[in-house]
Amino acid sequence: MKKKLTYLICAAAAAGTLMTGCGSSDASATTAEETATLTEAAAEETEAPDTSAQSDTDSDQAAADAVAALIDAIYVQKRTEDTDAQCAEAKAAWDALTDEQKELVEGENADPDYFGRDTGDAAEDDARNQDEIGENELLVVSFGTSFNDSRSTDIKGIEDALARAWPDWAVRRAFTAQIIINHIQARDGECIDNVQQALDRAVANGVKNLVVQPTHLMHGAEYDELMDSLQDYQDQFETLKVAEPLLGEVGSDATIINEDKEAVAVAVTAEAVAEAGYDSLDAAAEDGVAFVFMGHGTSHTAKVSYSQMQTQMAELGYDNVFIGTVEGEPEETACEAVIDAVAEAGYTKVVLRPLMVVAGDHANNDMAGEDEDSWLSMFTASGHFERIDTQIEGLGRIEAIQALYVAHTGTVMGEAVAWLETGETVDTLEDGVYAAEFSTDSSMFHVNEACDGKGTLTVADGQMSIHISLTSKNIVNLYPGLAADAQEEGAKLLEPTTDTVTYSDGITEEVNGFDVPVPALNEEFDLALIGGKGVWYDHSVRVSNPQPLE
């Protein structure tokens, strides 16, 4: 019986693989009726009487294990030519199981919730993967979530706000998490582009001007990977610009805060207070309530952003607001540390809310789940608090947060550029050494975050040059002029120096640095670059706001 059952389930699954996938336009070779017949046959075989109860148990587990293996096969971060077929196969096999067999599904990453959990109606979402884009595209790049309600409210909410703000631009979507893309495709049949698919779609559609708006919280690992992906497409568009993530520039240490962090702090706190039923944060504090905003956390140097958010709360006078992270990085944001901090501050009631764009797996499970290691369970088990409430809502649904993304996009589109002008010129700037802002037209070409957006400007005998430390060694040479001129015989390229930068957490790294001639302050000038792939790119840069170094 075991062999026959397995064969029938696999037959039903194989029928599903022949149906049209997200990456294919081929017509289905197997009809829905044939697939249903195979699935029913598998179910009937499962229900057939057996003389041995143990045999039934073994067969049920074998069927569940086969589905678990299919789920684990698509729980991967790399898309392949087999992905569409594997997604269809996993769903067909799941549908062939009985309810009892579905409860037995367990693998390295598989469980009954993968297909069985109700996260809302996927039809409320819009994958935004349409062609006929036009010449101007605004690509909104998110990590993604498989929770349908959050995806349609938080991610689509941001996309819709951007579409309203920029009606002459085609708003499209990409997710960076292939694991999530596969989950949504297998369970709901919704096809969402990954970054490469979205960029290839833009190229195929003849897009000339591409603006990328990440919905990521910070300049972390996901943002870095996005920048790496975009490097290969710079010469595919006339202009390619990347807007800031939600919290803006990282800054060098926990004391560095900016207007973006203030806007986010005010917006999420106001929403949390209103959702909790209080007229003000002070009223909540008088009632003994503390608000704990749980972020993801990261080992990336950008983790200082969470410490900066705690600093921002203190600067605003939000004494009963605490920042935590699932990963516990930085250390003071670990759940145990936050519990101690809230208890020591004397608060007896707690409201947990995600500091994440979406209210997905982390919000529903790590924060508000029933397992003993969830934040809700750990706060309860501590015995310090008389009440713990949860608010499972992402940042993306908050109008003020949506407006902040619109502002970031507007900045790179040239709608709200505000260069810092000092009025200084070469004629009035005395010889000496200065710290100066170094700004570029691309988020892929900027000074290292450890340098806080600045370089060292040297003025001698009326001539200026600025030394900049970049983010890595990916840029091999610079040229003060246009890319076409850099390739002419005899062109004098700027050679790199090896610079050692130190991040806020004490980690050091060797990167490339350059001494760049500066023709004038507060005026854009051409600076071409070439990377390891040997392709030259044109860029415009500006040096401004020189401040004397003692």
C-alpha cells in the first residue's frame, strides 16, 4: 500500500508541474479534471481499509514526508529553471493529502502552516509585474512577506501611495526574498518578480529612467545586496537612481539621529498610542504602560540604527518607549534586556508592536506567537507585568510612513533636492584642511558610512582636492571627467589608496580611497568610475559645507 500511495501522490503532483508557471507562457498539458482525478485517486487510496493500523500510520507519515520534502525544496533563496514546476508540484501534493496527513507534515522548514495557515485573501494584492511600462519606472523593492493581509495593506499601501504621488511613472514591484516569492507562488498562484526578473522586465520594456525605492528599514545586508544587483544594470538605462531606505543614512554611532528617524519615531508611537486607546503617550505612561517596538536586528554594521532609534525616543521625551530586536543585535535590544529595562523603569503594562514594514512571520510568531520563546510568552513568563498586549500592524500602513517614502523618492527625482549651500568659493576658502560633504547622483556611489557622508578637503594655493573612502574595493579607478574621455589613450586615471575605516561597533575594514580634484564648491562636476568588470559609468558629484579641521 505504501508504494502505491506514494506513486499516486507523486502522479498528482507531476500533473501540477505541467500547469503554467510564473516563468513560462506554455499552455497546460494536463487539464484540471485530470489533476483532480489523480488527486481523488490518491485520497481514495489513503482511505482504503488496511489490515494493519501500523501500515496506515506509516503510509500517512510517508505521504506527509513526501510533501515536506517538496516544501523544503522550494524553501530556498535562489530561483532556478525548475522553480515554477517545483512550486506547482508541492501544492498539488499538498492538496492530495487528507486533513490528518496534512497535520503530519514536518521538515527542515516545512510545517502544516506553509499551505494551511489563513493569512488573508491574496486577491487583495497586486503583484505589479505588468509589462508595457513606458520610459519611466519606479521600482519598489521590498524584502516581502507571505502574510497576504500584511502584503496588501503594508507593501501595497506604500506602492499605492507612490503611484498616487507619481502618476507619470509606472510603479512596479520586486521582492528580495526568493523564499517568500516561492511560498506565495506555490500557495496562492501569485507571481512576484525578484530583483533580477524586475530589472530584466524593465530592460525588455525599454525603460529609460529607473528609480528604485527600497522599503527596507535601513542600509543593512538586504540593501547592500540590492546595490550589488543594480551594479550590473547601470548601463541598461539612461538614468538609474536609488532612493533612501526608511531610516535614511546610518550614521557613525548611537547618538547620530536624523529627520527620518524622528519622523518614524513620531509616526509609529502615535499609531501605537491611539491603537491602545490612549489620548496621549503621557496618559499611557500615567497608566503604567510601556510600548515596546520590536525590530528584526542584524549583525550588519547598520545595527546601530536600532540604538539610534532608542536615542531618538529619548530625545523626543518618549521615556516609556523601548526598542528591541528579534535577533538581539545590538545586545541591549535582546528580549531579556528589554524586559529588564521596562521592569526597572517601573511600568506594569506592556504593548508589543513590530518596528517592521510588514506584520508578517516575525510579528505573528516571534512577537505574538504561542511558543515559549515568543516575546509575548517571555514577557508573560517574567512575572513583572500585569498585562501584555500585542498590536500586529506593520509600518507600511501608516500614512506618515508612506509620505516619508514619497519624500525619499521625490528627492532622487529632483522634486525636493535641498543641497546644503554655504556660499563659499575657492576665492574665499583659505588654505587648510576641512571636513566636507561629498554627494553623488547615485546611492551606489557614495563614501563609506563610517565617514558620515564626508571626505577630507585640502585647499593649497587655490587648488582643492578631497580624499574620500568608499564602501568597498569594487570601484577600481575614478576619472575627473566623462566616461568617454576616461577611455581615451593617455587619460590620467585616479588610482586608489588602501584606507582602513572603523565602524561604530569597532569593526575595521580595508576599502579603496581616492584623492579627487575639486574644481568648485557647491557645484556639480563630472566624475566617472570603473569597477572590476571593466565598464565605465558617468556620475555627477558635489562637494559642499566645508568645516575646518583642527
